[in-house]
Amino acid sequence: MRRMLVALALLAVGLPLSGCDILVALGGGEGMACNGDPACPAGLRCVEGRCVAAGTDAAPPDQGLNEHPRPDAAIDEQRPDAASDGALPDGALPDAALPDAAQADVRPEASVADVSAPDTLADRSRHDRSLPEGAWFEVPRHDIVPIEAALRDLRSPDVSLIPFDAAIADSRAPWWNASYGMRRRVTVEHAGPALTQYQVMVEVPAYQETTSEFTDVRFVDDSGGALDHWLRSWTSGVEAEFLVELPSIPTGGSGFWLYYGNAAAVSASNGEATFPFFDDFDDNSLDLNKWQVVENTDNVGTALEQNQRLELAQNEPNRAIAVEGRPTAVRINSAQGVALFCRLNTKLIGGTCRTQTPSLWLVDSSGAPWFEAEYRGWTGDVAAIDDSLQTTIIGSTSAQTAQIVASVRLAVLDQTYGVRWIEQSNNASADAGLAIFNQTAPRTSIVNIAELRVRLRFSVGGSTACQQSSGFAHAYLRAYTEPEPTTTIGSAEAY
């Protein structure tokens, strides 16, 4: 049994083992079936269809692991202090060769009934301490089998305690903070090339233990480091949408932890820390260290931060006003690009004016317009315009005279670009309605772009005065790829 624990310990720390390695770790391979010497581990030879020690002429009796006794004394005999001369029996390993988890007290007297209660090993060791931290599995005792079959056995219904993969996850992530009573594993799936500084969407349901406004939600990596995140939207009693920044996402995906269950916690949502550029326009004062007015025809327009949004207004026809954000470093290559996300109110003032054009721009380091998406109030069209002034109509709406709330995304990848326009009801926070995406032919101008600025613009046309304004509820730049990584939330664990 101790040798089996050694093998499991080696697997737990990620050491690759072949079928022969497992056989040697479990019992040296002596007595295993064979068909020629190459089939036996080193130091053994094949006699009468069984592996035996070199120099032995007769095969041992047919013994499997099921016939090996398991009294405490048998385990004690494997310990160095049990031998008078300090020597170890053949094939035994000293305690120092075992990983720390294997140093825990081995409880061979524990029966399957003793450890097959419905609670988990983590729960038992954490609460009643009937099992030590890092306790190992009780597994069915079978004949020696190849590694693939052995791993299948670990997941069979008659295995006690917790699944093997859950034990590994639990061992690499001690509980982050005792003030948070619950946690769940978040799995990231990603089939594309590796990503860097990427923000993934996590949709968190309203669990029984979460606060009504999701203020206790935290995201933590496997080393115990808190991950920056931003609460994009939430509905009390239903769910919340978080964007979580991960330092890297390898091909194949990764994972991290969701913690909650702390009624006293205040929100840790922080868009400034999560994105390379962010503003939610919620402090009623335009941040002049972040924004500057770059266009204001005849100085008759206004740019005000109020009502938890940036409001751009014009009172005269054929006028425009625009604000531009500070330069922001971006990463655009074959693996990932960048996207500007914004929630747009197309018209804050009612009436019959149809000539307003709110637009979102990405501007390169030279200050030249580089990529634009605009809503044309006089037609209801949504257009994408690139730096060569090529215009692509990507959608339209018939509600030219009414306020339209839309989530807009401008995305640029290596030599491609796209826009998504998602209409919403006037006060909705969840995306709904029309969704359109367009990609053009390859554009060589995208390569070597290392810095971009966000520009939010509002213009009016026509020949008569008509007061008009548009609002921007938030604007942020984040990493982007297609298809985007997806996340799933696992089962709950209690502290």
C-alpha cells in the first residue's frame, strides 16, 4: 500500500510515469506476467512467463496485490527505524523520498465504510479533523495494471473520498481567506494561441450566499493572488457579469477561483485596474487627465459628465464636438487584438431631429482617424469606416427619432476589423436585439500599431437649429480575439 501511495504521490506532483515505472513503484515488477526479458523492468528477467530477480530459475507463485497483507506492522517494517541496522528492505523508499502530502499519517485500519460518507475529504479534514490534511486515497486493491487503467480505477464508483483531479486542485490552492465561506472553480476554455493580459467574461449566478449586489465576489489565482475585475452589470437575485483580467491564458485554457459568502465585504470592482483604458463616467466631473476636447466647431458644443454618463451636445447645425482619451498601449498580432466597448445613448433629447451622428473612433499615434463606427440618425444606419474612408453599412434601425441604447464594440485583429452593434431598450442593462458583425478584407495598416486613442464624437447636420445630444455610459479598451475564451463555474466548496 505504501508503494502505491508513492506512485500516486509521483503522479500528483506531475512526474511522468510509464507502465513499467508504476509496476516498479508498486512492487518492483517481480511476479508480473511477461513474454521475454525486454518485457520485464530493469534487474529482472522472464522465467516461465513471470518476471523474477536475476539468477532465479523458478517463477514465484501467482500473487497479485489482493493477496498482500496490510497490517500496521507490515507498514512499520518499511520504515527505517524498524530495522535494527537502519537498512531499508528491498524496493522500499525512505519517507524523505515522498512528497509532503505523502508524509501524512497513513490509516490502513480505515475501512471503506469509514471514509465513504457523502461529505468530501476537504470537509472532513477541515471540520472534525478525523482525517489529516493531505490524506491519501483508499483505492480498490487490484492486480498490477497499466497506468491508463489505474487512473480509470481512481474515478470508479467504489473509490472512497474525493476524485483525483479535485484533490490535486485542492492541494495547489489552500483556502484564500477564511472570511469568505464559499468558493467555486472557474475553468477557462481556449483553443487558440496563448493570450496575454486578457479579460474574460464570468457570469455569476445569484447563489444563496452571495450578497444582493454581488459585493462579496472575488477572483483568486492558484497561488492566492487576487485578480483584478470589473462588475459590468448585475440584476439582484438573478446574476452578475464580471470581466476578470488574467495575466495569461495558454492554449487549452486555465482556471482560477471564485470566492463569495462574506456579507460584510464591499465591492472590489475596479475598471481602472482591469483594463488598459477605462472610464464609467460616474463621478460627475470629466477627468481632464484622461480626456481632452479635440474638436468643437465654433466652440458652441458642450462636453459634460453628468447623470452617470458623458453627454456631448450641439445647439447649431453642421457642428461637431469630440473628446479623445490619452494614448494607450495595445497589443495587436495574429493571436490577439484590441476592442473598444461602449454603451451609447443615441439621443438624450427627444423631438423630430434626425441628423445626429454619435460615433466611436480608434485613433492611431499620429492622431489620424483609424477606425470608426457611427450611428447615423438621419437614416438609422450603423456604419463602419476605416482609415482609407471605406464605409460599410453593417445594420440599421427604424427608430431614428427615439433614444436608442446600444452596446457597441469596435474590434481589431491582425489585418481584420469588425463592429458589433447591439440595440437595447431604453433602460436595459443586458444585451438584446440586433447583433451584427462584419469583417473586411485584410488591411496591412493594422500591423505595427502599438498605441491607440479612444475618441467619442457627436455631430449634427441639417440647416436649422435643433438642440441634440448623445450620451456614453462607459467606454473601455480590452484585449480581444475570435473566438473568445469561455468560462464555466464548478460546484461549491464550503470552508
